[in-house]
Amino acid sequence: MSTELPVFGKAVRDQRRGLLLWGLGVALVTAIYTSSYSQVKNQADSLDSIPSGMAGAMNFDDLASGAGFLEGTVFGLLGPLLLLIFAISTGTRAVAAQEQSGVLDLYLAYPITRRRLGIERFGALFVAVLALTVLIGLEVTALASSLDMNVPSGHIIAGAVQLGLLALFFGALALSIGAFTGSRPFTLGATSAVAVGTYVLNAIASQIDGAHFLQRITPFYWAQGTHPLREGFDGLGVIILLAATAVALVVGMRAFARRDINA
């Protein structure tokens, strides 16, 4: 472990093959669903049969427009699902899975602090999420142009960035819960529960008068509720997602530095 960032370098190398497969899968799903826009647009009348409440909660209320279609499919449903599965599973492996397998003891046998180990593994997670985010942004930009979706490329990049920040937050949360507990099953279950719970809360609160304020406590609102595909970057949303990621990471690393490692 002679490099300046030994844990980061090894984590990046270890995830190359998996990241390639994930990239191929994300690219394929993105291409399939984005390319279906023309068909959906031509069947706009049939979309009126979707109950208004359900359509609003799922961002399906404007599938006939390019921005509305992307918000309801790639950036509102499929993209978050794929990126969150990747980020949560990667964050869980970063500490909790390494600890339960006994590999973590080997890392800590070297002159490296626990905080540094956690931060370097988060750095590898950041690189992976960044790669998938760039892939989605570039692919959707190219497809949107060829399909005449009339969505500015800057708005697509904004949507991709805020989607990436959403995934990064949940990856950091998984890493931090794993650093706090050392349990892979608990980390995976708890982080997934938070993701599903906040997604459902954001969707339901958006349809209830007087409950819209509850959306603001969910990361999904700050990633999607500000409609980056229509309005472009939301500076406050970006700051809140970055701050939430930093807080989760700091809290997790402090707990990791103080607790006993499971034998």
C-alpha cells in the first residue's frame, strides 16, 4: 500500500468490472425508455385515463412533452432506481461488508486511520457515481436532440447532476450506517428503508393540500421536485444535497473512529 491514496486506488480497481457492467445496463435502459418518447407522444390521448393523483405522484402528468417525459421516466423513476441500487450496495460494501468478511482488519493493520479509510472508499464511490451520471447526461442529451424533445442540453445536465447527487447522498448514508454498525444486513435494510420511505413521502405529500412542506424533508424533492428538466439547476437543492451528504459522512466517520471493530 505504497500509493498516496492506497484504499481509494484499490477500491477503484476492484469496482472497474462491476462499474462497466452497470454502465452497460444503465445505458441500455436509458436508451430503450428515452427512445420510446415518440410512441408515447403519439398516444397522448390515452394517458388521460391515468388517475390524476397517481399521475402527479409519479410525474406522469405531462408525458407528452419532452421534459415531462424525462422527468417521469429516466430522471424520476428508472434513473433513481438504478443509481440508488448501485450507490447503496456500493456504500454498504465500503465498510460493513468489508468488516463482516474480515478484510477490514487487513486494511487497518497498515498505518492508516479509520477516517481516512472511510473517506477514500467514499472517494471511490464518488468516482463511480460520477461516471454513471456523466453517462446518463451525455446519452440523454444525444437522444433528446435526435428525437426533437425540445429540452435544452443544460437542463438535461442539471437533471443528471441532481440525480447523481441524490445517489451520492444515499451511498454516503449507506457507508456511514455501515461504519456506525458494522452490519451489512442492517446497513442495506436501513438505507433501503430510508430511500423507499422518503420516496413515498415525497410522492404522497405532493398530492395532499397542506402537506407539501413534508416534501422538503426528503432528498427526492431537492433532486426532482424543483423540476431541473424544465427550470435548470436549482442552487439551493444542490447545496442541500451536498450538505446532507457531508453531514452523513462526518457523523458516520466519527462513530467509526470510536467504536470497536467486530471480530
